[in-house]
Amino acid sequence: MKSKKNKHSASQFPKIFRFITENKFLKQFLASINKFLTYLNSNPRLKKLTIISYVLFMLLIISLIITGAFNAYKNFQTFKTVSLKREELTENIKLWQSIAEKYPGYKDAYFKIASMEYQIGDYKLAKEYVEKALVLDPNFSNAMILEKIINLNY
């Protein structure tokens, strides 16, 4: 009777499975770590310094995590505030647009819309609405000031 050959001989296993046990660099690295740990255990003073260094390092990492979490929370609160302000401005714009549609000669409605669009950051629309207000009243001083400010940013 013929004996069956082992299907999984060492040469048939992919190299990735042999990497850890056959890697010379890894073996040397682990041996040097072992020597260092042996040296630490033989020298109590150095062992204490290593423990203190480790504790200080961990405290530094913990403080960085806490600082990062605090900054993330602060940024989230700022984002939330800005989002609420933006929603409020959008609602007010809709209100003033309905007023401007109802009373097309009301220059203040166009000015209000222009100033809120400017606050949101839509300078193109702000410019359009401030121009509508100036068409109705070319001497409207607040609209002229807003137009100058918009032209600086747009």
C-alpha cells in the first residue's frame, strides 16, 4: 500500500503564512526587545524611570484625547448655532419675499431680503435685491451702504 503524501508540505504553504516564523528582521527585533526587557528587570532604577515615562506618556495621550473631544464638542456647538441662525434667516427671507410680492413698491422688504441673503453668504442674490431697492429709491442710504459692502465681497 502506498502512503499518501502530505498535501501541505512546507514548500506548498503560501509565503505569507511563513513570514512571521522565517523573517530574520522580526526575529532580531524580538530578540533585542527581550534583551532590553531583561536589562530593565535587572536594573530597578531604570525600571522605575521606564514606568514613570510610560505613565507620563499615557497622561499626555489622555490629555490630547480630552482636548480633541472638547474641541470637537465646541465645533459641533458652533455648527449647531450657525445652522439654527441660517434656518432662521431662511424663514425670515421667505416672509419678506411674500411681503415684497404683496407690496412690490416696498423698498424696505427688498433691503431686508438683501441684508439677510448677505448674512447667509449669497452675495449674488443680495446684490439683486439691493439693486431692486435702489431702483425704487435711488437715495436709499442703507441700501447704498449695503451695495458697497456687497461689491467689496462679490
